[in-house]
Amino acid sequence: MGAMVEEQQASNEELQSTNEELQSTNEELETSKEELQSVNEELVTVNSELHSKVELLTSMQDDMKNLLDNISVGAIFLDRDLMIRRFTHDATSVYRLVATDLGRPLTDIRSELKDVDLLADARSVLDTLTPIEREVQAGNTWYLARTQPYRTMDNVIDGVVLTFNDVTERVQAIAARRARDLAEAVVDTVREPLVVLDRQLHIVTANRAYWSHFGGDPAGDVGHSLYATGAGQWDFDTMREWLEAMNSPERTFKALELVHVFPALGQQRLKISLRRVSEKGGQTDLVLLSIQVL
């Protein structure tokens, strides 16, 4: 009987020990559950932050794309090996780029540039970090090409950027001005009076022989109608009819011989020849009057 009691007591002690172990295990599971819940909350927070950063990066990429697409400046971004990272639409007028060219070396892309190697400039910029700027021509268009280092947010040089600004109008204006200066210099060497008019018969320039003989003020008369200069000395019917006839479709245009009394000169016998300088389309651009005093 005593043995049975002892066995029962031992069994009870084992059950109590097992129960304590189970209770301890349960407490450990509860602790693990709380830790997992805490980790899960941290993961949710991190995921939310990453989602916000992805949205911000996407927005920034959209802004950058719209900026590059609308600034009307050709730009090509290259890495340190001169591989194409990205480019703007306007750059396709200089290099024949398509979307599938990303990741390719720029050396593989055909260029419309004349007599210039911008890749040599790019290599030089990578070596020296000194930007290079030059005027280049692609087809009939002139560009101001700039080659500059590509800098990361940490100010690390990680490639180069080529940009192209259309400066055709400025280049043409400079060339036209030089041509006009040269024309004026040539006109000024002619001994007989010469005057150059535009399509509205405004004085563009005249040589010294003209100003010396017919008078007037070069600074005040240039840009004004021929009829309004020299106290209106050219404003008479014969002259007007002759000049207006130059717009007729006839190919020939006879010289005008006339005798006219000029207020400051008295009677003058003149032979006036006209030459039209036309553009390619055939539209009159300038009119050259050569005046021979007989």
C-alpha cells in the first residue's frame, strides 16, 4: 500500500514537472510571438519607407524625363567607358540614336557632325576634368557643343555629358554681317556712286562716292527710304516708276537715263543701272544702284 502511494506521488511530481515545462514553453512561445510581431511591425515600417522612396524615385525620373524632353537641348550621357546611358530627343539630330542604343558605345553610332571628333573631347574631359566648348555643324545646323564631366551626388566623376544648343541663327547672322562688311568695303572702293537698297527700297549702304556727290548723312540715312533721303531728291515720278518696275516678271531691266534738277546740285544728267541680288527662291533680296554722272 505504501508503495502505491509513493508511485502515485512520483507520478504527480512528474505531471507537475511536465506542466511546469509546458508552461515555460508556452511563455517562451508568447515571447517569440511578441518578438515576431515586433519584427513584423518593423518590416511593415521599412516596406512603407521603401515604397515611399520608390514612388519618389519614380516621380523624380518622370520629372527628369519631362525636363530633358522639353528643354530643346540635345544631350547625351555617357559612362566612363563612353557607353550611352541616356539621351534626349534633340540629340538624334546630331547622332543617329534610337532607344535600343542604350548601353552601346557612342563610337558605334553614326554622327552627322562635320570635321570634328567629340569622342576625343570626351576622353580629354575624362582625363583632365576640364570642359570643352566648340561650335560644330551637323547638316545645315550649327550647334554649340559642350563636353563636361558627369558628376554624381557624391561629386564623383562617373562619365561625361555632351550637350548641343542650336546656334544656327547666331552663326548665320555673324556670317551675314561679315559678308555685308566685306561687300561694303568692296562697294566703297568703286569710283562711281553706288547705293544698296533692300526690298522696301531702304538704304542698306552706299559708298563714299555717293555720299560725296549726292550728299546726305550716312548715320541718319541708312535704314530709311531712298525717297526720304537728301531732302527728297529721289522722290519724283520717273524714279518711282522705274524702281517699281523692277518687280515685274520680265528678266531684262534697262538702265535709266534722265535729266533731273536736284535741289542741292542743280540739273544733273544721269545713267542709273540696277542689279537685283536674288535668293535661291528667286525673291529679290537686295538692289544695287550704280549711278553714272554724264
